[in-house]
Amino acid sequence: MAVMKVIEVMASSDKSWEDATRKAVAHAGKSINHIKSAFVQSQSVVVNDGEVEEFRVNVKITFEVK
């Protein structure tokens, strides 16, 4: 049996939602080991003068507690 824990991370990128998701996982990985999955719970953008300026994601990251 494995013990899993879930945290929420918010991240942003000026390129894409995919890049924002990668940044969220990379940032969490600096202090958490054994990350098993990431679930993008929500996506949004910041619009400035009619142009998308920033992509934002709210990601649930699951990791195993050893």
C-alpha cells in the first residue's frame, strides 16, 4: 500500500498552458520527491489590450509519501 498526498500549485507562463504546467511540476519537484501525476484543475488567461498576455493553471500534484 502506498500513501499519497495531493497539493495545489498555481503557475503561469507567457507561452502556453502546457509551459505553465511544466513550470508547476518543476517548481514542486524542487522540494517534493516521488511526484506521480499532475491534474490541471483550471486554466485561465490574462488579457491586455485584447491580447493574451499570460496563461495560468491551477494544478493538483500527487506524490508518494515514503
